[in-house]
Amino acid sequence: MCQALELGEAGRVRLVTLASEAGAELLGSAGLSAEFVRTAGQPHRVAVRFRWKGERAPSHDLLTASHRLLDLCVDDRGCLLLGQDLTTPLTADEAARRVDAELAGLRGPDMSEELRRQNSQLLQALQDERARYEELERLNKELDETNAGVMALYSELSGELEETNRGVVALYADLEDKSRRLRLASAAKTRFWANVSHELRTPVNAVIALAQLLLDEGADPLTDEQHQQVSLIAGAGHTLLALVEELLDTAKAESGRLEPQLVPVDLRTVLHQLRGTLASAAAEDVTLDIADTAFPGPFTTDEVMLTRVLRNVLSNSLKFTASGTVRLTVEAEERAAGPWAVLTVRDTGVGIPEDEVEQVFEEFYQVRGAHQRHVSGTGLGLPYARKLTELLGGRLTLTSALGRGTEVTVELPAAPVPPGPGTLPKEPLLRGVVIVDDDPVFLRTLRPTLDRLAEATTEVTRSVEALRTIRTTLPDAVLVDLAMPSPDGYQVLQQISAVPSLEQVPVVVLTSMGVSDLDRDRLGRARAVLSKTHLTAERLAEALGLVAGAAGPADAQDTKEVPLP
């Protein structure tokens, strides 16, 4: 109808839309009817009229939209008229003719065909929807089956995981128990080494000291044969002492109680001493070549540790070199952290199989071979040397080829040089000194050293008499051993600290124990702790503050530890 009357596209859409909305709202009303009408006096307007009975009325929103969008909107209780002006004004006859022509063109068969086509499309849509529903049902069933499988697998894996966790917990507990046993065994081994070493040091020191007294120029003269025999005793004693100290230091290094004491070191002197000590250990066809080179610049390290490292490495090379050369070279390298010393020992010996290079750093391990039958050793040399090198802040590496020799490289940092001890004058610096020690052998070996420091020395072998003797003699210095029967050295130190009149008397502790073994809280007013091994007058003078560079008296909180060899 709208198309026949040439109603514009916009007007047609508005009229059809609002008429549809009105029909939807009024649907179900009694006597509802709708018809196209031509309003009186307006042949150029097309309108739709709705009639119904009852109280129902169009909504306010519909009426508002109709008034705004249409050219005609009349709401009259039971009647609604919606109209739109035609784009082209037509007379009544022309409008009727066009409508008749349009209606005549709508043939019945075409309407039936269109209905069949729409029904066919509707059936096809229903079939497609049914197919989609069945596919969805199938997918849901597969999903249920998959979920059931996943849950079964999850249950199985959970059981296996729980069983595995129980096994891991049991294994962890077993490993923890074995680790604990291993720690206990290692600690027991370390304690055994330390105890045996401590027990051996005292008699070995006594043998060395007595041999040195016999060889002293002031002692009774010896025949050449006696001198040679005593020299052999002294040499064997020094060798045994070195092995004992090596064993003890290995135990300390394992327990973390070995502390390096850094002092300025003359590297050329160290190398010269090694050259003299090891020259006799070289075989007839072996040349020992140790560089006669000073380190270019300050070099600070633990001299005793350095000597032991180089001696162990050189001795090891000499043992397994039947002919050729054992050479030690020294180089200086400037690195980011400062200057480093690189000491390399190369030999032309039997070498080490490639698969045993790392094993030689295991304690007591010895490379098996025909050469081993003629060479004795403990298997501690290289492990001990590596531990000492690491304690000094460096590293020790080894490369070797069977039948071609071995190369060991020791890399050490050169630290700043601390102030050294002063020079000891020829005349005694003290009027009197009291030494409290129950070891007569040590007292005898220490007398020459004390004679250089003091005009008079009072020896106290019974610690119960120590305090009375000190108060009676009023010495310039007191030396106390710690390992004595009750009262022990710690108790003697406490007795001295309790006497105000002795407050200014410097006290130095002499002991065979390591620094880490000391009970620092019980040292009282002791101003220094010195090792009995390699004790010299210069070290005593420095500890007592008698030479330049030594520290003054210190209270218990600032007890000074003089470097132990």
C-alpha cells in the first residue's frame, strides 16, 4: 500500500514500525481491527486506524514517539489513527487506481509459493537445530568420559606421588642420618689427629731442644762422630715435628680453626732456605733449580704456611723424579684485586694418570704404580698444601701427563705490608722476669732466650706458688703457660688480675695450643699469646712492648695475638 502510494522510504519505515508497535501493544484487545484509510480532505496522506473495545490504551512512549515521528497521531478512546503524508500528492481517484493495480499484482499462487518456501526454510532450520543438539549431546558425553578418565589418572598419579613422597622422605632421613654419622666420624678423626699431634709435639720439641743444646757453641765440646749423630737426631726431630705439625694443621684446616698470620715475607730468603733444605733430597741424576728471585714489591703472607706449601710440592716432585729437573719459578701478575705471586713447580718425573689427577688431593690417597714401592709417604702432602693455599686466599692447581712430568701452580695475593718488629738491643731490657711453667725441658731451652731479655729469671714449676713468687719478686714481666695442673694457667691469670699492685706488670701467655683453641674470656690482663714453637727473644720483646712497633698494654677485651708460626 505504502509502495503503491509512493510513500518515501523514511516515512514508510516510520509508519510501519510504529504501526507494528501499536499492534503488538493492543494485541489481545476485544474487537481489535486494523485498516488502511484515507482521511477526509487529505488525499495525499496514508493512515492506519486501529479499533478495539475495553480499557486498554497505547503506552505513553508509543504515543510520544508517534507524535514526534509521524505526521498524524490521534488517540481517541478505543481508536488510534497513525498517518504519514505522501511525498507526491495524489487525487483520490489516482490513489485508488494505484492501490487497485498493486493489489491486482499480488497473485494467489505467488503467495502460496512464498508460504511453502518459508515453511521449507523453517523445517531446514529445525533439522539443523536438531543436528546441533545431537552433536552437543555427543560432545557432552565425550567430555564426561574424558573427565572420568582424567579423574582416574589423577587418582592413580596422586597415589604414585604419595608413595614417591614417602620414599623421598625416607631417603632424606637416611641421607641425613648418614650425613650426621659422617660429620661425627670426621669430627672424631679431626679430634684424634689433633690429640695425637698435641701429645707428640711436647716430646718431639724436647728432643729438638736438647739436641740444639748439645750442638750449641757454649755447650761441652763433642767429637766429630757425636756431633754428626746429634745433628742426625736434630734433623730427624725437625722432620718428625714437621710431620706432626702438618697433621695437626690438616686437622685444624678441616675444622676451620687454622688462621693464617700475615707478616712481611722476604721471598728470596724463603726460597734460599728451601734450596738448602731440599738439596739433599734430590736424586743423583736430578737437578733442583729454585729461582733466586725477589718478589718485585711488598709481599705479605703467612711465612710458615708458604714454606710448608712449597716444601710439600717440591718434596713430592723430588720423590717421583728419577732423572731430569725439578724447577721452581716465580712470577708477578697484576690483577684487578692487586698484585699476585705465581709460583710454579715443574718436574720431569713419572707423571700422574689423567683419571687420578683430582684424586691426589684426597687425604691419604697415593697413586699406585711400580714407582710407589720405592717411595714412602702419608698421602697428606698435596691435600695439605692445597688447604694452606686456600687459607692464604690463593689457589693450587695441578696438571700432569703420565711419563711426561707434573706442573703445580701456586697463586697467592700480595697483601699490604704491616709494620714489623723493632730491633732488639744487645743489653737486657728487663731487670727481672718470672716464668710459670711445669715443663722443665721447655724451661731449659728458653733460658738462653730469656737471658737476652732480662738480667734475672725466676722459674716457677708449681703453679700454686706462682702468685706468691710474683708478689715477692715484683718482676718487670710475667710469662705463663696455660697447660698446667690445678691451678692451671687461666686460674693463675685470674689470680694476677685480682692483685691491684700487679696491674702494671705485663703478662704474656706461652702455649702449644692454637689461637682458636684459647678461651679468650679467661685470659685476664694478658697482653699477648705466643706459641712455644720457634719462640724468639725478638717476639717476646715485641709482645712485651720493649721494641718499636709493639703495642702498649691492653686490657682483657683487647688482648693482642702475636702471630703464631
